[in-house]
Amino acid sequence: MTISAQPKSTLAPSPGLELEDDHGSDPDCTLTRVLQRLGQISAVVVDAPCFTPSYDFSLCEGLVKNQCKVILARSAYSYTTWCASGSFELWEGFYPIAGKLSRISLPTSGKRLLKTVEHVFDMRRFVARMRALKPDVIHFQWLPVPVLDKIYLRQLRRIAPLVLTAHNTTLYHGVSSPLQGLGFRSVFQYFDAIVAHTEYSKKRIHAKGWISPEAVAVIPHGVLDYYRSLGRDTVADGAGAESRTIVFFGNIKPYKGLDVLLRAFHALPLATRKSSRLVIAGLPHCDMRASRKLSQDLGIDSQVTWKLEFMEELEVADLFRSAAVVALPYLEIDQSGVLMTAIAFETPIVASRLEGFQETIQDGVHGYLVPPGEVSSLASALHHILTSPEQAGQMRQALRVLRKGRLSWDHCAKETLKVYAKVIDSHCATSS
């Protein structure tokens, strides 16, 4: 962590799209050529398990605003009704039975088995739907059952070029079932392009030998500013600037370093700790008893708010508006939707110094980056933001610039369209 009284540096420009087309022209020229030929690109974005609804929604909205015709194919969002503008078509043809039974208490193994069986029939129907629609490109976000998916990817590639976003290069952060990993490496042969969110992810993909680096485009994860339109009647924008609330949010998993954050909160100077609150909010995907006991043993439990459950969209918006700082003490990750939500609300960030984070925010400008797992550095960074309102205000201003620039969905959608144009152009050349 570098503490600077008046940080003025900014991040280097996004590396952007790196795919060069087969005709030797740049991606902008390829996009122009494809649009002249087609008039409009039609894309189907696929997130069968509905793992990332906010990302899917934002991407589809950005593509539509850039004159792309979009269908989002997914399962129904089981937790709540996801708000949508109606600017793109929604096909919720995946896992209808599992969705109806989602509120019933079934063993996890039983739910997985049911969804796996449904996946076979749903992918068949999806392929038939694509044959009828004949989209220009099909863009997958996740492959929930790779060993089965590759059967249908082979068929889909005869209909349209395929693109995959590699959200993580560690499969489900090491907590996947054996079935989710089976056949994963072999699916890349069916994709014409891979989207990675960071140069770090691109390097990892190359190191793992999944696909040629020339087929990987680096496009930033856009800010999740969808939430900014929600909850304004309850908590005003910028309310967190006056608070001393530290927020840890998201699906709670071991790699996110919650124990490190609890120890760092305990390590804050006594006066700072007594005037602050730590909010831990999200659905646990691990046993929380050890974390709760650690909080009690450290004597901080009275200042920790535990919201260990799924949070509705309005609750998420209000939570981030109340935050003085968002903590991401992760031990490893490629990129984070929580980070992008914090940037959307222009909330100073304290995060681990991981390569994906370093490509997105700058230490001392948008928050602080600290060594992963280092309690004292994390505590020092949190203390500085909580007790330096002028510095925090400068960080909020820098985050506003970042939010409206290269991390905006307009920029991300334009870069995605260049990937689409590249694979469409190559597909047409091969077909002819």
C-alpha cells in the first residue's frame, strides 16, 4: 500500500481488443465491413445456470444500445424477479423443473443431478431454437456441464460462430463438483474466440494451454451500475461518505479471505474500531461457524453485522450506498463483480494486490491495494480511508472518472462487437 496525500496518477489505457482479422485490417475496419454486409449483428448471449444475471443484463443492454439485436438465453432467476428494461428478448428455457423445485429442501447432490438431466433436454431444445433463428453469433458466459456441452457446441458451431467469456481461470475457484470440471479443457476447440477480463487471465489461459493467445480478446468487466437506479428512496447516493461502515459482500467462499478481514478489523486502532462497523453480507458457500467463533474470540462481534443470506437487489443498492469502504481481502481471483459494484457506487476500495485488481484500480488513487493475507497492511489501509475524509473524497472522484470511461458498458459493448465481427467475418470466409 502506498499512502499519498494527493494522488494524481491514472491508470494506463485499457489494452482492449487484440484480435487482428484474417484480412490484416484492424477490428474497427472488420466491424464496419460486417455491418455493411449484415446491416445489424444478431447475438444470443447464453448463461444457462443464470450465474451472473447483473453482468448478463448489463452486457445485453450495452449491446442493444450499440445497435445489436440480442437474445439472452438462461434459466429463470430463482431468487427474485430480476428487473429488465425489455430492450432485448429473454428466453428462459433452461432448468424449468429445477427452477420450480428450487424453494424445496432437497440435497445438493439431488439438485445437481436433476439439473444435469434437464441440461441434456434443454440444450437439445436450445440447438433447435438456434437452427430456426440462425443468429450471427452465439456468446456463452458459462459452461455448467462441459462433458455434455461439447456435444451441443459441435452442433451449434455449424449454425454460428461461438464465443466464450472466461470469467475465471480457476474453475469455480476450486469448489466445483467433479462433473463440472469433466471435459472442460476439451471445449475450447469449439470456440472461435475467448473473452478474458484482464491480461492476467489471458496469460493464465495461455499457460494452461486452453487456446491460442491470438484467439483471446481482453475486454474489461464493466461496472455494475444497474444497482445505482435502485433504492434511492431509502438511502441517498453518497451517504457512505459520512459513515464508517466497512462492507464485505458477495457469495462467501474460503478464497475471499474473510478471516483476514476479521483480524484486520480487530487490529484497527481502538478509537477507529469503536466508531466503525463491519457488515458481512452474502450467501455462504462454506461453513461459517469458524468465522463466527473468530469474531467472538476477537471481541468484535458486537460491531459486526452478519447478513448471511441472499440479498434482494434493493438491499444490495442500499448496502453499497451506506459503505465508506468496500473490502476485498481475496487470496486469489481473476476479476470481481463486487469490485465493479463498488466502482459503480464510487466507493473507495481496499483490495488484495492481485494482478486482476492491479489492472483495474490504482493504489492510492481508487483505494488501496495490500499484500494478500497481510492483516496489518489491510488494517492500515482501512484505517486511513475511515479517518481521512478528504482522501476518501478524492478517491470517489477518481472512481467516477473510471466508472464513466473504459469500464463503462458502452465501451465494453463496443469492444465485444469487434470480437463478434471478427468471428463472423472468419466464419463467412470459411463457409464461402
